[in-house]
Amino acid sequence: MENKIFCENVLSLIGQPYSQTDCIGVVRKAAGIRCQGTNWLWRSYNNSGKYKYLVQRMERPPRMSELKNGLLVFRIKWDQIPKGYNDRPNCHHVGVVIDGFVIQSNESAGVNRKPYIIDEWDGCGW
């Protein structure tokens, strides 16, 4: 999918309640993909073929100079094994960077936009 279309799709989700679109739902709906969850998406970097959704991944938050529209940012508990897996880390939240903001979804605000703050993120990927 073209990055511009992906970003337009992400922006169109702002305002949806969390009950309709959680954080991974933003990525799924905007990209038209069927990934199992945030942990699965983070680990897809190691997959091959049609199951490799991340083609590039950094295990650190991106600097402001590295932000590009469509970049996925992740919150990760590096020392925790997630439920249903037998290895670390626990990648528990994802957002999409657009114009220096992160589009994300949470229980209190649904799909929303907030400024990118490097200390709130642990990794990123395309």
C-alpha cells in the first residue's frame, strides 16, 4: 500500500471509540491487513513472504529527525514475556507517526492524535 494512502486512512479513523478501533486496529484498518496483534506485528519482521509486515525495525525510539509519515512506533516491555508467547519482549502498544504526531487508540480517548514524545516509545518499524 502506498504510504500516502495509508496515512490518509489512519487520519480518517480519528474520533472512533476504542470499542471499535484499538491500537492495532488502527494499523489493521488503515493498511487493510490481518495481523494477530501488536506482538505479532513486531515479530513479523522475522517472518518471510506475505507474513512479513515490518520490513525495517529499530529497537529504540526514533529521534525527531528520523520521523517520517507512516512510521509505526511501539511501546515495549523488554523484560516481559507476553501472554501466548514463550519469549521476550512484550510489545503492548502501537501508534502511527504523521506530521510529528502519533495517531493511536486508547481506552480513555479512542483514536486520537498527540505530539510525538520520544520518551513514550521504545521502538519503531516500517
